[in-house]
Amino acid sequence: MGEKLCLAARWAIPVVGEPVHDAVVVVDEGVIEGVFTRSQFNNIYKSQSILRAEDYKEAVIMPGLINLHTHLDYSALRAFATDLPFFQWIEGLVTRSRQWEEERWFQSALYGARLAAFTGTSTIVDSSYSGQAARALAHVGLRGVVGLELFGLSDAMADTLWNMWLERFETLNELDDQDLKKALNSQLITLTVSPHAPYTVCPSLWVKAAAWAKKFNLPVLAHVSESQLECQWLSKGSEEVNKFLAFSMRESEDSQKLKPLWAGRGLSPVKHLKNYGLLNDSLIAAHLVHVDDEDVDILVDNGVKMAHCPRSNARLGNGLAPLAKMIDKGLHFAMGTDSLASTDDLSMIAECQFALNAHKLEEGANISARKFVESMTIEAARALKMDHLIGSLQAGKRADIAVFALPPAPLSEPERESLCPYNLLLSGGARLKDLLVDGQFVVSEGRLNRRT
């Protein structure tokens, strides 16, 4: 039997179940053995002497955080021109990255993966244009689901475009990179497909992607209803979006085909996807800012999960998703940061802090700190259908664990004990001390363990 690890702190947040005060979490060979009060731990383990112990004192132990939507590829373009209108911003992003070589993509993604680890994120769900996000996550030691992005507006070219994507996928899957190979073999990294959005992927191509993902029981990652203009383009047309599409797809598309027959039918992106049978419980839809009541009902009925990215949506001027209404209707959501090109950092705690305050302005909203903590842990794991492995501190789950030091509280002992750990975590000042993935320390005392 290997050496057991016990982590102690003032609080543990198992997420499933109530917070544990004066807690000890026991890990054995990468698996959580249990979450105990200190007195329970002393009674159960008093006869066992071979234990590695870490006592963090004024800290909270919780599941590693799960970021449900990122683009690590663009991390080197941090805070790029976010004062531009949305489609001008995307065009600038494409212009600056179009000539990058593979190593530049990798270094950019690696920068983002490192920063994410320093914020307590153990799992990243990434839509990657280059595929290098998978390699970056493997080098840092994080868990990841990486969707290789898919584009193409021409139904006539769907077979060709899909075969081109499959070739790119196989190339990524067979990269001569030992860290990535190890992560893929151990299923720490999973590769899937990411049809970019309804305004950049024709239905026949998306159908091929969805069928392929279903065959291998993989999630499908996509952007849906992020901006008002893309919704307008799909419903009745937009010259600004046409110009962007002609620019961005000029190497693989005939610009005369940018007004396809399947667009301009008065449908929202959600209703458009429903028409082609593309909504199901494998789809993780990022953003969903511009949706009406009927759209939300359709999403709920089809089991679609939402990746909510409020800071990026605000920064790019796209608006605030009607989250309170969505929750009331039963839509399951989890949190994402989007890319460093459109937000301040990759901190899930900062994302939830912003959301907690922003949605207080939404009519009828009463979303608790606990709900947001759940959204970046167990709810994200459920969206990925990985909640049997990660997302909570429960016996038998993988030891993906984040430990956050809490800011000093000038209160008496009874007063400190009465504070809600969810509010403490999101009130500001929590600082990552350690991060474990599969029981291995990725970050120790604020330092990255791997030198990549």
C-alpha cells in the first residue's frame, strides 16, 4: 500500500453535502478515501502511522475547479483590443494569430494553462483552433477536455471539410509528445470536436460532428447565441457578419456562398439547431446570452448544458445572459472564463465573484454563493458526464483538490466558526496554496511543480 496523504484545514467544502469544520481529507493512491472532522480522523486513523500530513490551518479544502469554456490558444493575446466591436475584435484576433507556427500556438496555450493552475483550476474544457491546448494541459499536469474546432459554411463541401478535420484530429492524437501521449492513455486528457457556432458551421457538417461524438460518447463544444449580430445574421442576415465570414474563411470557402439557404429563415440559433436535431445532453453551449423563453425551454427539454462566461460577455459588449430565468426553468449551467484575450484572468473564483454581483441586477435574481461554487465544481462535472470521477470531495473519486488560504478574519473563534465558507471563498482574498490532480501536486505553496 502506498503512502496516504491527509490534508487538514479549518474548512472542507465537499460540495455534495454540507461544509465540514476542522476537517481532514484523506487521499490514497490518487483517490479520495474520505472527508472527516479532525476528531473522526483521529479515531479512525489513530493506529496508522504512515501518513503524509499537511495542515493548512486557516484555509478551505475543496474540489479542484472546473473551467467549462476556454480558448487557451489565444492566451498570448491577453486583453487584446477589447474596446472594439465584437466582430472587429474577432477579425483582429484572427489576423494576429493566422501566421503563428505550431510552437507559437503551444507557448501561448502553455502560458494560459499555467495561469489557470495558479487559480486552483484542475480541469479545463477548451475549444482549440490549433489543438495545442491539449499538449499544454498535459505539460502542466491538468485534466482537460479539448475540442478541436471545426468550421465550414458550404453544405456542398461538408464531406471534404469533415475529412480535413478528421485528418487534423488524427495528427493531434498521434503527436510525438510524451506528456500528451501519457495524458491521453490515462484519460487525463480527452479530445473531442468543437463546431464553432451556428453562423460558422453549416448543418450538414455539424450533423457529421454530432454523429461522430455520439459514436465515441464524447461531449460537443460550441458557441451559441453569443452576440446579437450573429443571431441577426442567422435569422435575417447581417452585412457586418458577411464581411467577417468572407475575411475569416477566404482560404477554404467561396465568399459567394456566405448567404446559405439554411440561414435567413427567421430562426434563433437555438431553434435552428433544434430543427436539425443537434440539441442533446452531449452539447455544452457557451454563452447563450441572446435567448428568449422559448429558446430556454427548448434547451431544457433537450438536456443542453450551458457554459456561462459573464466577464467575457460584458467585456465584449455582448450582454448578460438571463441566468435567473434559466435556473428557474431548470437549465443546468456551469462557469467558464473564455479566453485571456477577452477577460482579465482565468480565475474561476473571480468569474463567480463577478457573476454573483452582476446577477443581483437581474430582475428576480437570488443566486447564492453556494450555487456558484457548485457551478464551478459538481455542476461542471455533470455537464461533462464526469461527476462519477470529479467535482466533489467524496470517497472513491479522483483526488482533484484545491486548497485556498483564507484572508485573516479579526473575529473570535465562535464568530469565525459561524461564517459561511462559500461566502468566505467568494468574498475576495482567497489565495491558492496547493492544487492536486489525480493525487499529484501540480501547484505547491504557490509554485508550479512541473518545469515546462
